[in-house]
Amino acid sequence: MKKIAAGTLLTGILLASCTPKSSAVSPAGPAVSTAEQMAQGKVIFENSCGKCHKLPDPTAHTSVQWVGIMNSMAPKAKLNDAQHQWVYDYIVSVKK
């Protein structure tokens, strides 16, 4: 009985650790942000991302790849969910 409880607990912990810590950006479909918010996203991208490393070329990755990159880097840049979405929408809009 203890093994079943321990296995259930371990499974729950593993599932919880795999969930995103903040809301994920949408990898497909139209931009959620307004033009003004995407302009702010550009400023955040240039200032926050450029503070620590060379700015990546927005066209170097697909929108799906940018989801992973943004989900990884947004916490390091201390972006809130709205800023996260604005930067993502700006980046994928550059490709168009």
C-alpha cells in the first residue's frame, strides 16, 4: 500500500513539475496584442533581451520555436505575462 501511495505521489510531483510556470504565449494564429503593445514589445525585446546578450534575429526561428525560447527567457528577463505576450507578438510579426 505504501508503494502505491509513493508511486502516486511521485507521479503527481512529476506532472506538476512539467506544467508551465506562467501562461504560455500562443504559437499560432493572429497576434493577441495591439499595434501599440507590439511596439512596446519591440522596446522590451531590445532593452531587456539586449541587456544580457546579442539580440537574436526574429526570422531565425519559427513561431513554435519562439514559444520555447520565450518561455525559457521571459522569467530571466522578469517579464510579466502581458510583456511576455507583447514581445512574442512583436517577434513573430517581424517575419511577415
